[in-house]
Amino acid sequence: PRPAPHASPAVPPGLDATCAGPALIMPLSSGRPGVVQAAGPATGRPVRAEVTSAEVPGFNPARAVVSKVRPAEKAGDVLDEVCSAGFFFASPQAASGWLRQHPGVMVVPVADEFEVIWQTILELGWASA
């Protein structure tokens, strides 16, 4: 299995995420704000995001992005087809070489990805605002 590169000290060991995007909401499973940390696969530079129940109020470096893929059809294996592309990068430039090697993957600002995931969770009724 793929290692879990996205750690959060706010959640119990063993609950680290294999996808960067969902890792952003993991601290919320503890019912309190938290931090998500990961090293970018291209440069190894660490990315750190502070997370509350409504936003990502701080992240370092300031231009950090998250990579993602949105399959055109239903994914047969979410870990392989979606999560395998989800990483944090220190900046769009830090991701550029990695993106050339992974066609179909895009990067977006960390706060934007958090908002997409949080709104989806709210729409599914998995949490309340």
C-alpha cells in the first residue's frame, strides 16, 4: 500500500491521509483545529497548513499548492486513480516538473482545495457549518 505522507499531530496515529486534499480536513475529526504537514515530492520542502472547521487560516510556504486529479468517469480505485496524484508542493513552480511527468494532474492553492472539500462534506451532510 502507498505510504501516508500527510501527517497531522491532531489525529491519532494510523489516521494519516494518503491524499493531500482530504488530509486538510483530518484535524477536524478530532473536533478541534489542527495542523497538516507533508514534504513535497518534487523538492522535499515541507508544507504546513493550519486548519479550522471553516478555513485554512495559515500555511507555509505562502504559495503552497495541492495537486489533484478529477477523473472524467467514476473511479474504480480511488486510492490508485485519485489519491496517488494528491500531494502538497511549496509553490506552483516546485510542482512544474512533477506535473510534466503526470499528465492530467493540476495544482490549486491549498485554501481553494480545502474550500471544495469542505463544501462537499457540508452538501453530503457529513458535517454542519
